[in-house]
Amino acid sequence: MTYSSEPVSAHGGAPVDPDGPLSLDNCADEPIHVPGTIQPHGAMLVFDDGARLEAWSANLMPLLGIEVELGMALHAIALPDAIRTTIGQCFDLSLGEGGPLALAVVIGGREFDCVAHAHHGRVIAEFELRDVSLDAVGVFALKAHGALDRLKRQTGMTALLQMATDQVREITGFDRVMGYRFGRDGSGEVIAESRIDTLAPLLGMRYPASDIPAQARRLYVMNTLRLIADLTAQAVPVPVLGRPGAAAIDMSHCVLRSVSPVHIEYLRNMGVSASMSVSIIVDGKLWGLIACHHMRARRVPYAIRMTADVIAQVLAATVQTLEARHHAETVERAAAMRTSLLQSLLTGEDVLHGVAAHAAAICATLDCPALIITQSGRHLVHGDIDAATASVIARSHPDAAASLLERLQVDDWPAAARAQIARWPGMLAICFDPPTDGWIIAMRPEQEGSIRWAGKPEKILQVGPLGTRLTPRGSFDEWRETVRGRAEGWSSTHLSIAGQMQEELHRASIARQAETDLARAQLMAMLGHDLREPLHAIQMAAAVLQRGGPGVPMGIRIQSSGNRMSRLISQVLDVSKIETGIGLGLQMRPLDLAAVLGDVVDEAMTGYPDLQYRLTVNDGGARVSGDPDRLAQVATNLLSNARSHGGRNGAIDVGLSVADGCARFAVSNVADALDLLTVRSLYAPFKAASLHNARNRGGMGLGLYIAERIVFEHGGTIAYSHCAGKVTFTVSIPLAA
């Protein structure tokens, strides 16, 4: 007794709701794992968990010469004993969910490959006609065996995939074998190819992610081997019969599962008559494919296909080893970089320059050519990014964040910044110090270029007998797309490294914040002490004046003490403006830097007549755009440092020159070279060395900190050097246009 069954899936492509939106989701909804039909070059038997016949293919009798009926016991069906044993083993293995078992059998004088597997409580036995003798199959397997060892020794990804495609084509005889690698966006690129001479090359072609819908990718992972032996025969697939209304047969692991009508049309449009695919699975994910095409029908014996699958498994294992080795090397370099960076942050005084000192190592670790470090409104640049673009980038991030900020294309940026950052759309921002809005911003440039698509990557809306549906493109001729405004994406390894950096830098930030709070408390105590002395002097002078004492000396004393109080308070206010990001409020105008320096040196010579000052100015002066009072403050501070820390007997030299579009003034004094630890903290506030200097008792270690900020806001730089027994600070300010 036989029962006919209705096809589980009988639509020609992905049908579209006429009232709903048209999208690729319609293709993704096709239930290709339960088609209800099989390819006609084989037959199928399906047994339930009681080893009784549940379903069978309609061609069972003409192909195998076996009569069956619903509910027949396995032992009652006229099968060779070896097949019954194999099917029984499938029930025993892994509680009904074991891998496939295969054997070669002869039924009715015809050779078959029998493949049986258990799935969801059923055992499915498939019988593929084989037109190649077992002896020939063994020869092909021996050829492949010798290639496996060579495959393991490959060290390059492209060479590895090329060798695998060559070997698969040699043992299978397909006209074309391609090695695909999938990108992060799901698109595939042909990076290796072996073909007959009459076929046009496809090496370097890209195929869009939409060519393989989500459910097809899932099947590629579950069932790594897929053969379509004859595309013409797929027009009339063989139905699977059974009890009407019974649950559909899940054919995810079947070798004879029929082909989706959309995929049939896709292959026909490519001019292909037979195909085979072998999945390359790395870390449980679809890394790539070995795709085989033939211009005529072609049946490949199961044993040879399994040999190709072994090649793919060795390939996947080698890829995993290469990627793991690269990942380990990258992580090791990142760990060394983080250790050095954290040490600088915890021991150095200037965080911004401390991070900038490691910019090259950070760029190497994150594989980016440029870096911007920003903190409290200041920023430093490493790499080929101009100052205007760096300023826009530094201002375009949101408030301090606990998570990484990633941007890959121009559209990811705020609208106001897009025109300026067009050449640098790739960003990975790490907030390393939330209290001071400190960020490490890794940048990647635009990857302008052409993508060679195999046909225009789109699907077409067509109306046919089964209604409106999406169909694959009809042409696979090369179609070039120019890509603009997008950078290379950040890999999972780089994102993991950046996340670890952010976490550890946050902890360092908390430790530094505790030290800063303590330093502020010490500053307040010291400021109170230092203000008390001049205030007491003013009070005493006022008392003397009240008693009729000499007015001129007391007036001088009051003015001196008042100036000292004013200087202390001004420095504290400047530090507050800098740390809150307000800025110093420069009043910029054109000026001659020579005149500013001349006034400062004259004041110093008047105030300290026992010291020797030598001023050397180039002919023609130096015109800059700046704030004269603030630039005078910088020069005054450098002269004060020279007096406080220099030798008593040496002259203080002040020189002004013009070179490379900048005005440069340098202050030099006789002194020993500074140690490395002191150099690292030169521009940091609250330096311990400045708080107890007998020759500068009012110093709080704020002068160079403020001076460096003034120079920075003028677009310039300040640098320390030691040569021929002299300490020199050189300030560079851009010349006025």
C-alpha cells in the first residue's frame, strides 16, 4: 500500500506579498531544508524511531527494484544485509543523532553509494547511483592523500587556498574550482581558482552576501558537502511519499536534497550544469567555500566528495592555526604596549604627552596609520592628519563613554564633520580618562577603489506563474563599483585589544585622580601658607604707616607683596581654566615678537641687575599673530626658571630667529642636564621638585604647565634640550600670514 504526499515546498523562488515591502527577506524565508523532493539520480528511505518505514522517494521501485509500504519494518524490506546493519548502527550511534555512515553496495546489478544518517529521531538512508568503479575511486583518494601533508605546510592564506582548489579539481574533474573567502559583510571574494582554458577567469571577483541567504549559510555549516549532479534533471525533482499530513522530512543533512528553484535559476544564468560546494568552517563559522562548476552534468562518487571534504577540513585547521598564531602575536604585542603605557601614565606627570610617547606602538597594535590623543581641550596628532582635520575629529566625539566608539564610513559621523573627515572615515575611539575627557582616537583612511562584482549585485522583481518573486541577476559579466567614503573595518581582535586598553586605562585614571585630589589639597594648604606671608607683610606695612612711619619704603613693600599675591592667584585661576576646558581666552592680534621679548628682558634686567642677560634678535623681527601679554608671560616664566635653576655665574641668553615658517625664541642658561623622570614631568602641574626650591620659594610647579598651554593655543610648540653644558627651552610660533 502506498500513500502520495504533497510537496512540502513547491514554490518557484521566494513569493512576495503584493501588499508588503519587497526585500531580500523574501528569499531568506524559503524553507530549503524541507523541500519534500530529492534529486533524481538517487533514492531515499526514511525510518521512524521504531525502525519502521515513514517515507520514501517515488523512484524507489524503478531505481532499486524494491516494493515498500508505509509502516514496514526495516528487516522486512528487501535490502542487502550490510545496509540493514548500517541503518541499525545509525539508530545506536549518539542516541539517534550520529554522523553519516556510508558504504558501497550493488543492488539489481547497479552500483550505489549508500549514505545513512540519523536526525531528529529519524534515520534517512540515501542511495546514489555511481558511474565510477571502486578501483578508480581508490586511485583518486591516493592522489589526494599525498597533497594533505603539503597543504599543512603552507604559511600563506592565498597559497593555501590555491593548493586546495588545484587538488579538488584534480580529484573531481570539474571544469572550474574556486576558493572563496567571506568578508565581514558576508560577501565572498574568489581568491584562488583552477579552471579549463576555455573558461573566462573569475579570480578577484566579488559576490554579494545576498547570493547566499541566511538559511543557506546555516545549511553550509550543518552539511559541509553539497552536490548538484545535473541541473537539467532538477526541473523534475522526485517527490518523497508518506502519510498525508505527516511532519515534513528535514533534509538538512541529506546528500540528495533537491535544489531551490532560485538557486537553479542562479546557476543557469552562470551557464553551469553541475556544481559542488565544500564548506570551510573555522571556529564554527563559515569562513569560505570551495565551489566547483561543470558545464555538463557530473556525478562525483561519495568517497571522492569525502576526500574533498577532508582537504577542506585540513585547510580549515591550517587557517585556524595561522589565524590563531597571528592573533597570539598581536595580543602579545598589545600586552607589552599596554604595560609600557600604563607605567608611563602612573609614573609620569603629563598624561597627554605620556600617551603620545606610545603613539607609534598603539598604531602598530591597532593597525592604523594615525592617532589623535585629546584631553582637557588639548590634542596631539601622530600620523598624516592635518591640524584642522584633527581638531574637527577631536571635537566630534560624544561625552566620556564607558564603551568603545567605532565609525567606518562618512555617514557614521555628525553631519557638520563629514566634509572635513572625508579622507579619514575610520575611527576607533577609546575614552581613557573620563574626568578630563581624555580620548585615544585611532584613525583609518578612506579605502577608495573599485570592487569587481560578478554581475551587478541586485535581484530583479519578476511576475510569473507563481506570482511576484525576487529572481537572481541574469548576467555575471564583470561590474565595477567605485567605493568612496568608507574605511577598512576593525577586526574582532583589534576591538578586543581596544576594550582591554580602555578597561586598564580607566583603572589608571582612577588612581591618577586620587593622586590629583591629594595634590590639590596640598596646593590649597601651600597656597594658604604662601598668601599668608605677603598678606602679613601688607598688614605690617599698613600698621607702620598708621604710626607715621616712612611712606615710600612701606609702599614698595605693599606693592611687592600685592604683586606676589596676584601672581599666585593668577596661576591658580589659569590652571582652573585649563583643567575645565574653558581655555585661557587669548586676545590675538598681529605683533612683533622681538618687541615683546625686548620688553621682558628689559624688565628682568631692571629687576635683577646682578644677573647678565644677552638678547640676540634676527634682522627684521618676527611677525606673529598672538596675545602679547600671554607670550610675555611665557618668556617671563622661562627667564624665571633660568634664574631659579641655572648657575649663578653664567649669563642667561635669549635668542629670536625665523625658520621654516616659524618664529623661534630660545632661553638658555648654564645648568646640568635634567634626568629623564624630570623631563617627563616638565609640563605637569604640582611638581614635587618645584615646591621646595630654596631659590624660588613661591613656586608651585605651575609655570611651565601654563606656558605650554599658552604656546599650544598659539598653534606652537615648546621643547627642552641640553647641549654644551646649557639647558635650553625653545618656543616655536607660526609666523603671521
